[in-house]
Amino acid sequence: MIELPQMTHPHSRHWNQPRLDELAVYDDIAIMDQSTLECLSDYSTTIPTGAYEGKMWRRSNGPDKWLLCWYGLSEDPDKVSINSRPIRLIRNKDKDKKWN
């Protein structure tokens, strides 16, 4: 499982997104339920401003297909990376199970 960075930038307090324990991210996929998906802001045609590590959003990848996107660490300390994984939705009751 991939550990996403925490949002620690001072401006992050103005950005709403799900808690990191509400989803699981692996090398090839992100897993979450519908309510977690709906907590992610939709940026299907652009990317969010205020680029800082840990900021997450969703992007449409076709009908009923979504990508989890986030700003991550970069080799250049003055920049961030943009990362994404396809999202697999699970039923809410399955969320109580361990991710790994």
C-alpha cells in the first residue's frame, strides 16, 4: 500500500478532502466507497490551484470511471509531482475490513 503525504501546508486548512484512512492506494489502484469519492473535489478538465503535497481530487476517466489524483513529493523541493490511480468503488459495509 502506498502512503500518501499528509497535507501540512498552511493553505490546506481551506481544502476539504477525505481522511487518508478512508481509502487505500496501491501501485495500480485506489480503493474507496462512494461517500469517499463524493468528498473529493471534481477536477475533470483542469487541476486545482494551490499545489501542495497531499492535496487530493478526482478526475473523470470516462463514463462512471474515476481517477484519484494527488500532489506528491518531488525530487525538486520547489515543485510537487502529480500522481493518479484508477478508483475501484466498494460497498460501504466492506470498508470496515482491513485494507491489506
